[in-house]
Amino acid sequence: MKKINSLFIAMLAICMGIIFTSCSDDKNEPVNESNYTIYQKAVTQTVKSQKKHDKVILLVAFGSTWEQAYNAFDATVAAYKQAFPGYDVFLSFSSAICINRAAAGENVDPRNFYAPPFWLNAFAEVEYMEIVVQSLQVIPGEEYTRVINYMKDFANNANGDISDKYLSIVDLKLGVPLLQDADADVNKVAEELNKLYKTQAAEGVVAFMGHGNPDSYDTYKANVRYTQLEEALQQYSPNYFVGTVDMMDNFKTNVYERMVAAGFTSGKVYCHPLMSIDGDHGHNDMAGDDDDNWDGSKFTPNDEGEVEDTSWKMYFHHLGYTCDNSTMINKGLLELPTIRQVWMNHTSEAIAGDPLDFYHSKNPE
């Protein structure tokens, strides 16, 4: 995770520092423009050309470079436009790595998903009177903190290029992540997931794979939501389990230990991404064919207790379970309309609620 953050900072510096040369409209002389300026012009032009209302919703996802994820994002934007007809709707990525890879056309045709600050600045340029930023994160952790900080910088006019008069009258609202509330959200998501997968749970284990934050980045202690969701799901069936790729003591190895303790030593294991989209983690960490850690008889965990270089599918397969391509449920949460509706409910609550309190009201207890 530290390496990812370092890469983000480095790539942001590159984006803001590289100089491009274009031609002036008035003189045949070169004009130097930074990537930052070029990106801002592109986003502002997009907003100006598509603006239909005085209110706007910005959906903020971490990002991806998988076509299935793009389809999920496109469907989500379409669902929001239908559900909120008085609002323009745009989508942004918060990951610089995903933004750059998407623009380069990794896995799919090139697409531009600019960072939230560019969109917020463009919204100010066209003077939207209400701006709703909806986090598409699952838990209120590190990435959600980044979303809050984007809004803080905008409201505080960090770059000094937005009219103070405009900032004094615009309504800023924030829609919280899927599992923001430990009771209402966790229980609602558990209820809807059980409706969708109770048939699979009757046949074997259903293991959900979330992302999670490393302990040092567990902002607001949001990792507990995974444990709470597992407990809520097990009220419907003891066959549900929830693990992560990055939460200490809740790796696939820990899920296996809990399964064995509960008496599940054989049978089917269905795996499902507990992420907004089925992207790199879902295709590789969960359903990939990587089993380099398997030496033919055992796995070797690392110092944190995780088995690296082995997908969930291959891990449970080598441990004797029926876990193969037929038991992979390759759907992100945004592809499930009833789960997506929970995010949309948060948007409605934000619109109907009080103005945003950046520092207090939106942080989980």
C-alpha cells in the first residue's frame, strides 16, 4: 500500500510537471501548457458541452482498467441519470495509476477518467448551484478519506482560483460509502446478498473477497465492517464468510481457519468479489490461475500469515474443496441492482440532508 501511495504521488507530480507545447491562436509562437492545464481544459469542455441542469452528481470510484468494470460504471451512471433526472451525472477515478492506464488503453480502448479536482473545478466554472459527490467505495476507509479531502480542498479554495462568492452559495453534499453505517448499511447489504446467494449458500460456502486496508492505513478503523458483515450474513446462514486481500488477520488463510473451525472441511466454495467492480482483484487475486506458492503438498505463508502468489480459487482448490471456474461469481457489487441501490439511497440522503460537515458528520464512529 505504501508503494501504491508513492506511485500516486510520483505520477501526480509527473502529470503536473510535464510541459506540452501547443500553438497560440493569435501568434505563430509556442505556448507552454502543463498536463494539469490540458486536463482541466478537457474536463471543463466536457462539462460545458453536457451541462443540462444546475445540479450535478459526481461519482467517485477508485478505478479499473477492465472492460467489465467499465460496463458496470457506465450502467451505474445510466441508473443515476434515470433516478436523479434533475442532475447531471459524471464519473471520476481517484487512482492516478488507473487513470493513466485507462488513458493508455490497457486491456480496453483508451478512455479518460480524470481525477475529482478537475471535475470540481469545472463545476465551479459553469457554476452548478448544487454539487453532490458520491463515494463508490465499499468501506469508509483510506480511499474514502481521499474523497473527503478533495472536497475539503475545493471548499477551502486550496488553489485560490475559485470565486469566494460562488463558494459561499454553492451547496456541497457528500454521499457516503456502501457500508458506512455499522447497523443499517451492514444489515441491509447482508439481507440483499443473502437474497441473491442463498441457493449457493445452501450448497456450500460462499466466500466474499473484499479489499481492506493494511493496519497502518485502516482509516477510521473501517476494516471492522468486513467482520460485521460476516456476522450479519451468518445470521442467515453459517456458510457465509468475508475475507480480504489486504486486512491483517482476515486474509484467505484466516477465512480457511474459520471455515475449518465451523466444520467446513470439504465441499463447494463459491467466491465473490466484495468490491464495487470485478476488476484486477476479482479476475486475478480471486479467480486467477496463479498458484506459484503451491509446492505440490503445502503452501508457505508470509510473515503476516497470507499465502502470496496464489488466488483464492487455487488456494481452496488445493486444500481439497470444489473451487474452480464454475464456483467463481464474477460480479462486482455495482452490477447488483439491489446493492447499487444502497449507494443510491446514500445519495438521496445526502441531497435531503444538511450541508456537508467535512470534518465530523461523515466520519464513522
